[in-house]
Amino acid sequence: MGFHEAVSVVMLGYLSVEDRRSLGGVGPTDLQWDTLLNIVSSDHEMRTNQFVSGPNGKIRLQGKWDDAAIELNAMQGVKKSGQQWKDVSR
């Protein structure tokens, strides 16, 4: 895969873990991706990024991402903040 093709693929979000590694970029492991997918798909607020109204909704949602980061960072692979994992999931 050439550089320009890889950039196009990255922009579309279709680059495999193996291809990212071959280009020198290290991303989340397959286990981290699977775990992130399970966490996000099972939580409506995280999936939609819309918190249930209330005085602590935004804080609660950020806490969920911080908790996810703790779980994901405990695995072998990349280490990210809750906000960074949230960005990766989009």
C-alpha cells in the first residue's frame, strides 16, 4: 500500500491494524478495539454522545469515558485519556 493510498484510507477510517503498524503508526490493538466497541455499543450516552439531562449529565458522561480509558489502558497496546478514546471511537 502506497503512502497516498494509506492516507486516503486513514481519512476514511478503513486502515487495518496491520496496515497502520506497517506505516509506522501504532494504534489500538484488536482487543482494545473489540473492548471499546463493546463498551460504547452497550451504553446509549457514550454511543450517541448525548447525556441524559440533569445537573451532572456531562460530568457523568466524561466519567464513563475515563472509566473506559482505565479498562482499555490496562490492556497491552496504546494508552489514551478518556477524551482520546472518545475521539478514537468517532
